[in-house]
Amino acid sequence: RYGIPSSKISAVTMDNVSSNDTFMDFLQKHGTEADTHLSKPNNRIRCLPHVLNLAVQDVLAALKVPLNQEEDGYTYLDHLEGDEISKLSIEENDVDEEEEDEDDGEESSRNDPT
């Protein structure tokens, strides 16, 4: 169709779509008939950005990291188990109580004339 002889093709860069396997089978067969050595395992180069994207998507899915985290953290809380949320709530209450105790101590020292 495009008039490119298979002898001029040294490698083909493509993504992982299965139809590209069929295409490489065709090129390998056509190359054998034309006496060129174009083989699927040796001349197919998988697209690195595509492969990296697939790997990153798998990692993110395994971590269950939300892609659009909101600043207030509600999206993060949606992914926690009930026990984890309870633990965070207890820790938050402990911090609030410590801050109140510190504030009470500062007020009493300000009011103490000695």
C-alpha cells in the first residue's frame, strides 16, 4: 500500500494491542517470502511510555490511591477500613484534649498574680 519494502523495516514500535501481534505475524511471513529476516520477537519494540503507564496504573490500583485527593481528606477517609477510621478519631480526640490542657495551663498562669 505504501510501497515500503520489508527489507527497509528493521524494527516496529507499537503498544501491546493484540492486533499488533497479528500485524507482526504478517510482517514476519511477508519478510520470509521476501528473504528478509523480520521476526516478531526480535524486531518488535514495545512502546516504553505505554508500558510505563500500564505499570503505574497497576501500582496505583494496588495501593488504592485516589487520583483526585481533596484537601480536606474526605476522599482519603473513604478508602479506610472502619477500624482505621476509629483509630484516627481516637488520635484526633487525644490531640484536641492535649491542646485544651495546654490552653488551660496558659490561662491559669496568666491569671495567677504570683
